[in-house]
Amino acid sequence: MDNTLARQLTDSQRKAVFHFEGPLLVLAGPGSGKTRVITHRIAALIDSGIRPYNICAITFTNKAAEEMRQRAFALGASAGAHISTFHSLCVRVLRRYADKAALNANFSIYDQADQVRCIKQAVKECELDATNFPPSRMLDAISALKNKLIDAESFKTEADGFFSRTLAKVYQGYQNILNERNGVDFDDLLMKTAVLLRDCPDVCAELGNRFKFVLIDEYQDTNYAQYKIAESLVSLHSNICATGDPDQSIYRWRGADIRNIMAFESDWPDATVVKLEENFRSTANILAAADRLIAFNRNRKQKKLIPTKPAGESVALTAFEDEHEEAEAVARQIEELAGKGASLNDMAVFYRVNAQSRSLEEALVRSKIPYQVVRGVEFYRRKEIRDLLAYLKILVNPSDEIALLRIINMPARGIGKTTIDRVRAYAERTNVSPFEAVTRAEQIDSLPNAAKAKLAVFTNMIAQFEKDAAGRVAPLAERVFDESGMAESLAAAGPDGQTAMENINELINSAADYDKQAEEPSLLDYLQQISLFSDADAYDTNSECVRLMTLHAAKGLEFGNIFIVGVEEGLLPHERSNTAENEEELEEERRLFFVGITRAIARLGISFARYRTVRGQGLRTIPSQFLFELGLEITEQAEDSDCYYDDDDQAAESVPDFRPGQLVRHDAFGLGTVEKFVDLGANSVISVKFNSGQTKSLMLKFANLSKVNI
């Protein structure tokens, strides 16, 4: 690699880039140049004589993988290195070794909506009440089992207790349905790959010899299945480079296990550890607040956030009367910033849950401020998009019953429920797929001739589409849209149809972009990319508008001006972390807040509301304990300031006398004992260990604590 490029790296970055053989852990703080290190490392490996073919770099979003590819190429790294997401790598491995993974190579990848349909059917077939056994709960439980590499058969033998035994039946039924339809869910991609590598030493050896150097980004977000995949890939040579930050592990709810990165040095005793602590993104004031916050976590690897930028503006921490006043204030500040020349494209508002966006959207609409809610997968959940994709899916996987049932009478072509039920009955009786049964309509005696004729027209149409299924995707998608009757149907649907047509055009545009970028375009590959699409991949950096998003969606992004709203107990931290056994979840909520803070480049505003509307009622809130951990002064903006003090002396006189050991009661948290009291006048803070086992830091004027005398 060019020495000039090497000289542009910091000492710690150079150490990570030029470490070649053996395990390497790169602890990369936010804004520390993590992607820069990974791409330079790829280039350095190639420059040292390693073939690109022998390098595998894995990250978590398609967008991150594409950025990595482009930056590596810009450094002179020749094409050929495998750079993708975990799921994309697994799809490639499973299609390559489908026979050994007990799969058909043309399997469909079922998204969340498809999975819900399958699990509902499984619950129904088990004669269970969906009210008592909600499909979403069943899916979450099955997902957790798959992430631990526990298949249906294994779980059935271990199931103990009514719920576990019931779950075992549903799990087996759900998996049977997927198998019948030649489908896999996202968790299957990981589990089946991990099991394949575990049980087939020849496959493991072949891939180990292919990928002599494995680089894994965001290692703190790996689950057990991904951990085992990584371990297998490097079992021949131990050339693993894991890059990540325990302080940014925020996906525990979907299986991510922080223990993977925390135990790296135990797994690889000869590992080299490099800390990237210099932050090139945020001002010193922002980093200082983030550092103070995350220091309250116990389960972490010690490191600092070293600023390379000056102090900048102070972080603003503001109290508002309610969520409407909070939203209006955010809108005003955005207007002021825009008036001073700041780009809307460089502003974002973060919140904990999607429902918080409503008041913000209303305020921005009133202020005529353009915005985008970053929730990208919603596009692919639109009816018209799912309809057209279902036509394309059936062309590559005729066993996909969900796709077939979606399109067989869409647009309406006179194929009703009775006809479909008779076709499905024939399929079950003769042990063929429903699509195969449709092609045999003439042999189904229970069908009238008129129904047979309509089914024949449908199968002939699909057969004609199949002739163009190889090659470029966009022309095929356009043909299917026109000749299936969808175009005519939407054209007759008025304004709603026009909007749907625009969405279809956007889908075809995405197919055209894919055709241009792919070396060998294929419908199967395109559908794979669509199925693995995530919110982060949808973020459009070009349109001039403010971004609204959850803190989870903000991971990996950065903005000059950021507002984090609704930092209240029950929201951030989320209410599910408010129990003694959920200390791990409380720490994850703190990490989530830390991630949001460290997305900010120059200006950060944090706020909470004294009242928030819940189910139509304005309920009193409790400021988040995280606010006091930031070590910032609160600016109070409220019309009625009965419980606020503008004069520190007056506030001090009003502070009750709480001492360590004092027994107190809180409306939400119950009985507790005072551990510490910090007299800060209007902003006095009290730390209480409640009988539930939790310890909470509360601002006294909001806490509404009462003494309990014994």
C-alpha cells in the first residue's frame, strides 16, 4: 500500500491495519475511523501479497458493505474480496452447498410478514387460540431458539412445562410449513450455515482455505449463530480481525450477545488488542457527556473518547411541559438553524419508540419543514410492491405457496376461494405443491370446466414469464406488471392507484439500478437483496429534509445537528428494563442513549416532557435517570413552573432532608433506601436502592418521594 496512505493513519490505526497473521481485536470507539481501518487493512493485505479471493469482510447492513467495497476499491484494492453482510454470505454458502444443507438451491427467503402467515397457520394447525399464544410471541421464541442453534427436534426432546411443550409443537409445525414451501426465514440463514459448517468438515475446510483472512465489523452485535460461523471460518488459521465496541451493543432484543466481544481474548488468548480512542466526529463537549454517561455501565471494556475537535457548543438539556411543547420547540430550533445556513439534510431527531414521531411530524408540518421518517422497510410492505414481488418469487420458487396464493386471483380473474380450496386439497392428497396442483387442474375432478380454464390461463401466463426469468430483472418486472393485469387494475383505481403506480415505478427503478451494478444479473439474486433490506439501507442522503428516526435506526449515521427527545423513565430507559432482573437491559438502554449522543457532530439537544399523553390522558413523567448521569444543567422551559426554582437559595431551603439509610416510597418503584443524596439546590439528585433490586438516580424535585418512618 502507498506509504502516503499509511502516513495518514494514526498510530493505533496503523497498528490495526498492518497486523496480519493471528487474531486481532480492534476496540473502535464512535467516530474513530473504524471503516477506514477495515478498508485500509484489506488494501494492506492485498499489498502484502494476499489474493483478494482469500479475504472475507463481513458487516451488518447492505449500505455498510457497499461503502466498504467502494472505499477499498478507491484505495487500489483490486476487486475479488468478498465483502457482504452475514446474511448475504450465508445465502451464498447455502445455495452453493444446498444439498449438504438439506435445501433446494432456489429457496425463498421469507420476510416478517411471510413468517407471520406461516406461524399463524402453525398455531391454527396445533388447535391453539392465537389470543393465548400470539404469533409474534411464538416467532420471537422460535427466533431465540434458532439463534442458539436449537432446532425443532432438539427442542422437542428438551421441552419441559406446558408453554415449552406447546412451543415445541408450534416450532415443528412452523418449520414443516417452511420446508414444504422451500422457504427459509432470516434465522434459518444463520442457523443452517452454522450447522453446515459444524457438521460438514469438508465444507468448513473448503471455506477456511478460501477465506484465509476474515474481518468482522460490529462484532458486538453478533449473536451465537454468527459467532459460531466466524469461529468455524477461521478454525484452520485463526486469522480473525474483529472490530467493534461493547459500548455500542444495542441489539440484545434480536439475539446480539455482548459476551462475544467481551470474551474475545479468552477465546483467542494470543490475540492482539488495539484501541481506537481518538474521535474525529464530535466536539469535546458532546464526547464529555457521552463519556460520563457510559461510565455508569459495568459490563464494558475500559477506553476513553479522546476528542480531536474543540469544545464547541454546550450540550443543551431542556425540560418541557408536554410532548407538544417539546415538538414545537424542536421545529423552531430547526427553523433557526436553517435560517443561519444549516442544511436540513444535516439535522435529525431521535426518539426511543416509533410512536413518538407523531407530535414531531405534526409540528414540522405546521412549520412547513420537509422531513423523512427513516423506516425504509415500509416501502417493501406496501400491497402493490408485495404483489409484484410475489409474481417474481413464484418464477424462481414454484413451491412458494404464500406467493402463489397472493397472485392467483390478483388482479381478480375469477379464481375464488372454493377453487383454491379444491386445488389445495388435491395438492395435499397427491403430495405435490399447490403450484404443481394448479398446473394439473385438468386432473382435478372436483373443479368445474370454467375454473379449469381460468387456472390454465394463469399457468400459461406464468410459463410465458418464466421464459424471461434469466438475465436482467427490470425488463422482466415491467413485463410482469403490464401483462399480469396489475397495471390496468391500478390505472382504474383513481388517485390511490396512481400512488401505487409511482411505487411500482420506483421498484422497477431499483431493479434497473441492480441490473447496472451486478456483473451477472439474476432474479434470484435480486430477490435475495430485497429480502435482506433493512431500515439503515433505506436512508436517503440526497433529499433536503430533516430525518426522524428511532435511536436504533440511527446506528452508523451522523448529523451535524441532533435532537434526542422524550428522555424519560419508561421511554429511555424503556419500561421493560424497570425490574431487578433486567440490569443487562438497563445497561443496553444506556448504550442506546450513548449511541444516539455520539451521532452528533456539532450540536446536540436533549429534552424531556413533564407530561406525556398516553391513551388520551396526560400523565406525569419521571425524567430519565440517564439525564443526571450526563452531568449537565437543565434549562427549564415550561409555562407553569410550580415545581421549578429559579433561585438556588430558595431551592436549597425547599430541599427535604434525605440522608443515606432513609427509607422512602416512590409511586412507581415502591419502597427503597436512600444510598446517596447530592445537594445541588434546584437540581438536587437522590440515589435510591429499591426493594426490587434496582438502583435509581432521580432528580429530587421530580421524584415525588415520601419518607417512611419506622
